[in-house]
Amino acid sequence: MSNGTAQQDITTAIGTYLPYLRRYARALTGTQSSGDAYAAATLEAILEDRSIFDTQISAKSALFKTLHMLWASTDTSAPGETAVGIEGAAQRHLAKLTANTREALLLHTIEEFSHAEIADIMSIEESEVVHLIDVAHREMADSVAGRILIIEDEAIIAMDLESLVSDMGHKVTGIARTHSGAIALGKSERPDMILADIQLADNSSGIDAVNELLGEFGDMPVIFITAFPERLLTGNKPEPAFLIAKPYTEEQVRSAVAQAMFFSSTETLSV
């Protein structure tokens, strides 16, 4: 492969997979600003030295591998500026986790990489990937149970989500199908977390409903569910840390809920 062709392939990969890289970085760090900073640093590193982009694996894996090398080289436990609020709580929680477990779990459940691909990305053995994911599930399952508001207009999906989070030990405070219903339920019984669809039954916005509730209560974990995640990962506006694409899997929902409750770090999404 010629140098020009290789550079074109790298450029194409970045353009195609950047939204998913940013989603991973955001969920990994817990905030849009931190996640985007890592994604930007990844692109800068590749532009500075194309040789770090591993052409022996898939382009998507190579892009994530570059970000992971930067993340792994950063001492996130080192003393520094102390964060406050939910971000500070997230930092304290992270210090208790087994190393590399969240990374492996996110790559597997949210980004849907195979065990073999994760091994390439993290530069570890595939058997270790399996072990890390098992540990992550156990540690996340021990996170504090909470009260969850579900905003979803499709009855079957709402019932499925209610069953999943209830099985995890959380209490569902209610299921809303519209913007007004979500506001009413949220205000009548304040949740600890919101699980929200984007488009609601009356053509209202789940994003607007979430923003109004966050304005009322302040920061709390939020997971958005949408059939078009790319539309919410443009970098042009505040975006959610946790975003699940439809159709989702049970493992994706369980992982995202556990991590959102554990990490407690979603920012308001404005449109």
C-alpha cells in the first residue's frame, strides 16, 4: 500500500468512526469536555506520527487503540485539581475500580467490539479481556441502587427497560410517554437517574424534558436512547455521556445503567 493510500485510509477511518470514538471517550471520562479532549489528543497524535495508527488491525480498532494508548499513559489517580459535585464523586469511585475493567466493559458493551478486538485495542491477551469484563460486571453490580425515571413512548420497550433496571435492584419511579408526562412524574417523585428516548409520542422532545428536569434538580445521571446516535455526537452542542443506540441489547442497557449510576456524570444536552 502506498503512503498516499495509507493516509487516505486513515483519514477515512477518522471521519467514519470519530463520533463513536468521542462517545467512548465521553463515557470513559464521564464528561463531554474531558472526553472530547482525549478524542482531540488522539487525532493530534495520529497527525503528528502516522506510524502509531496500527494498520495490522481494522481501522476502527486502530483509532480506538491510539486513544487507549493516550488514556493508559495518563495517571488518572495522580493528585491534581480536585473536582467537585458529581465529577468529584466520580473520581472517588474510579479510584476504587480494578484497573482496565471499565475500559474493557465499555469497549465490549457500548462499542460492541469483540474480545479479540479489545485485546488488540488494549494490547492484552484475549483471556484477560474476558476476565476484566467479568470483574467489571461484578463491580458495577455493586454500585448504589437508585430510583430511575423512564421516558419512553413505545410501551414494549418501556416495559423491557423497566424489567431490566428492576432486575438490577433499581426502583422505577414511573414511565412517561410525553414531555409533559415526564415533567409531572419527575417533579412528583424525584429520580436519581433518567433513562430517556429522544422522540416522544406527541412529537415532543425527550431531550427538552430531560433538560427541564435537570434545570429543576441539578446534575444527575442520564442515559439517552436513540436510533440515530450519530446525530447527537457532532460536537456542536453539549452532549450526553451515556448514549445507547436502538435496537439495544440487554447487556448494553445493564452496562450503561450500572456505569451511569456508578459514575454519575452526564451533562445537559441542549438543542
